[in-house]
Amino acid sequence: MGGERRSDSMLLRAIEAGDSHAFELLYRRYEPWLVARLSYRCPDPAIVDDVVQETFLAVWHGTARFREMPGSDGSAAGWLWRIGARRLVDVQRGHGARERLTRLLGRLRQRPAHPSAEDEALHGLPYGELADALARLPAELREVLQATVVDGLSTAEAAKALRIPAGTVKTRAMRARRRLREELA
């Protein structure tokens, strides 16, 4: 059967079996369409290109699975659009986190007229005591502090970045603060 005449569902089954030619056909069939659709939501062509590549990599690596709906024409367009749109949202959220971190760093660079309570408390600690206390924390507690305090991510963003539930982020942050208070008291 000619490759160009194969339905999307046939191509996707072949891709699942590792057929690179079927993947190339699907890519050529939908890449221009997906670029055009994503470009309506994002004016940055570099981001759109990255998202399209990530979308097709998910298809090739099998991290996204196509399930043909009964009564559908077997088209993969809607499925590819959902993958691409979700990846675009993820990228855009990531840019939002970076912008918030940039603003936070800008504020930190501006010296306040009066030191904050945190600065006064840290100033009273012997050099390296805080770093030592942080180093003694378990890795899962340190990574939550890194994400929420240093990187400035919200609980939801940290949960997504660390691939753990938001409640776990909150619990680990609470445990980390408690352990630091105990060690620095």
C-alpha cells in the first residue's frame, strides 16, 4: 500500500512498531499545519519550532498514545494539536517563572535602606553555619527549597518541575524550614 495513502491511524500503528518512514510521512503531513496553528498562539517562531519538535518526539518515543475515537475519521490532527497546545502552555508557564525570578533578582539587587529581619538573623550567624545546615538537609527537602525559595516558583510550579504532588511540596517545605530552625537555634 502506498505510504501517502495510509490513514493516520495506520501510520501511528507503524510508528509504534518503530517504522521511521511512517513517522516521516506523518511529520510531513502535519508539521506545517501544526506550526501554523501554534503560531496563532505564540508569536515567537523559535518557541513554536521547539514545541513542534517536542510534539513529534513524544509521538516517536511513544510517550503520547493515539486512541482513535469510534466514529472518527482516524485523523491524528486533533490529537497532535492537544499535545502541541499542552507543550506550548508548559513552555509559556516556564517563561513566566523565569520572568518572576528575574524580577525577584532585580529586587534583591536593590539594597533596602534598613536590613530585613531575615538579613539581620543571617548576619548574626557564624559564616558557613547556614550553608552547613542546608547541606545536612535530605536531598528531597533541599530541592524543594531550591525550587520555591531560590528559583521563586509557586507551589504548583515546583510540584510540576519536581514531578511531585503540590501537597508534598508544601509538606517538604515545612519540614525543611523546621529542620533549619532546629539546627540554627
